[in-house]
Amino acid sequence: MTEQAQENIDFGQQVLKEINEPTPEEETHKRSFWSTISIPLLAILTGLIIGAILIAATSPTVWAAFGESIWRGFGQAFTEIGKAYGALFTGSILDPAKIVRAISTGDPRDIRSAVNPFLESLVQATPYIFSGLAVAVGFRSGLFNIGVEGQLFIGAACATYVGYAITGLPAYIHMPLAFLAGALGGAIWAFIPGLLKAKTGGHEVINTIMMNWIAFRLTEWLLSGPMTRPGSGGMPLSPLIQDTAKIPQFFASPIRFHLGFFIALAIAWLINWLLFKTTWGLNLRTVGTNPRAARYAGLNTDNSIMIAMAISGALAGMAGGTQILAVNHSMALGLSSGYGFDSIALALIGNNTPIGVILASLLFGTLRNGATRMMVVSAIPIDIVDVIQAIILIFVAAPAIIRSIYRLKQPKVEETQVFLSGWGGK
């Protein structure tokens, strides 16, 4: 090895060391908890406030009340807002009246009815956790995996096929096998754009978007052909999976709370350990932060890209597999209501950390679960919840707006940002 080459390697290693050197806050553990969560919390609060304004502005009864007097109009506005958010709370967390009735009667049916809103929110949050982790892993690696929705569909199709086509296995083998089949399907589907990125420089955003549409049309063909349920009349619906492939539910119907939620938490812990407690995770985050410096230091950036995309796709496939094995028990075209696209917002709100993704997923699961009751009770369009989510995302993505509104000081040390490579860059 020449002296110049050795100097280049030493310089690259020094750059790598400086990139990953702990900040003074990390060394002294003096960074406050509030400084970490203030922007997301205030973004949520601001989104709810703007959502309240929209609820009042779109209510005909409020405008009719303003026609009588301004004070009656404001009173009716607060009434409509309280009714809407009250329905959102009782439909997603708990209804105090049902809790009191369940305690007083002790009837199991009343108890199930009282706790079901909260548990259903956890059910709704479960695929969000998997899909949010998928995007977060990509971001941490410097990759924008916008193909989570397609990977979710492929994972669901693989889990469905293993779930109904393989028979005679005990549950402790069949269920994990179907779950892993979903993860493998998503991993393979994401590995393809990862390989193109690493070997040809093809941009992962374009490739994953195209892979989404291929996944949608492929699953549509499968459900209308080879995987069609016998006797379905040509409807794009798969056969029911075997009982041995189902992820167990903890309670009787109508409660759908299942083991998949705890599997999601365990996977989140595993991803956190891999990213922040292992040398491999350190190298992956280094490639995501500064791929040129990482390559100069001797890291294999191509392998990191392909592995990161495969892990991201596996997590997305787990989201689809869990929905099939724990909730739907068969696959249809309406499997996902945008989990893969919402996951981008989840990763951003959660600051690309597993614990942040879990908390953001609980928020989105709660909003999604309570939106239906809000629409029924207060006649508020369910789209208002989507608007609130979008507003929250805007404020999280533009923290300067929140700091300006609430007069927050600019932090002295910024969090490490993820820099995505440009077109064709590696």
C-alpha cells in the first residue's frame, strides 16, 4: 500500500470518527426531554386548534347561529367543536358513561364495550408501527423509501398464500412461517430498487413509486386469478387463511386486539438496538449521514444501501402480513387505506426513531379510530382528520414556524439531519 493511499484511509477514518463523535449533550446527558418533544407536541396542538377552526367553519349550524347574533355563533361553534372532539375521544380512547356502566353492572359485554375503543386504537396503530419503522430505517440510511405501500401489499399476498395454501402444520410453526413469508416478500420487493440504487445509481424514489404500481396490479391479478376464493363469483378476494396461521386475538368479538401489537413493539425494540447499539447500525447511519465520507473511510456503501432497503421492505411486509393474519384473515384489494403513504409522516413526526414512530403511530391510530364516530355523532366529514394529520406534518417538517408561533429559542445544537443523495448519486 502506498503512503498516499494510507494517508487517504487515515483521513477517511478520522472524518468518520468526527461524524459519529457524541455531541456535548450526549456526553453530559443534559439535553432536556422537553427540547426533544416540544416541536411534535406543539405541532399536534396547533393541528388540533386549526382542525377546530375548520370544524366550526364547515358547520351549517354555526353559520346559522352567526346569522342570529355573533355571541350565539361563537357559542354554537364551541358546541360543535366540543361535540366533534368529544366523539373523537370517546370513539378512540374511552367513554366515561360506558366505563361507569361497566363498573356498576360487571357485565362482560359492558366491559368489552367500554374498553374496545382504546384497544381498537391499538389495533389501528399496529400496521402504522411497522410501516413507520420501514420509512425511518430508510431515512436513517439516507434512502427515501416511498414504496412502503407496494411492499405492504406484496407482504400481505405472500402471508396470505402461506396462510391458506399450506396445511397440516401446528400453529406455532404455521403462524410464524406466514408472518416471515410476508416479511420476505416485502424485503425482496424493496431489495430490487435498493440493488438498482447501489449498482446503477437509479433513484430510489422513482423506482419505489414504479414498484408500487407493479405491486398493485400484480396483487389485483393474483386476487382475480390464481388466488381467487372459490365461489366468490369472480370477486378479487383470496381464500380464508387456516386457523393455524392466525395471529391470536386476546378477547372475544367484537374486540380485535391481538398479539401483533406486541410483536410490533418487539420489532421496534430490535430496530432501535440494531441502529443505535451495534457497529452495523453505526455504519448504516454514517452512510445515511454522509455517504462520501463513509466511502472514503472504507465502508461498503453499496451493501449498506441494499441491506437497508431490504430491512425497510421487510418491515413493510410485516405490516401487510399482520393485517392479514390478525385482522382480515383474507386478502382483498382494499387491504390498506394508505398505511404506506402515512408512514412517511409517521417517520418525520417520530424523528426517525423507533420510540418516536411508536408514539406517532398511536396518535394516528387514535385519530383514525375516532374519526368514524366523530363523523357519525357530529356529522363532521371524516376528511377533517386527514386535514389535521396533514397540518401536523407541515408543522413538524417546518419547525421554524412552530418556534416563531410559540416564541421558542433556536437550539444551540441541531439534531443530525439525514441528507438524501441527489439524482443518480450514491
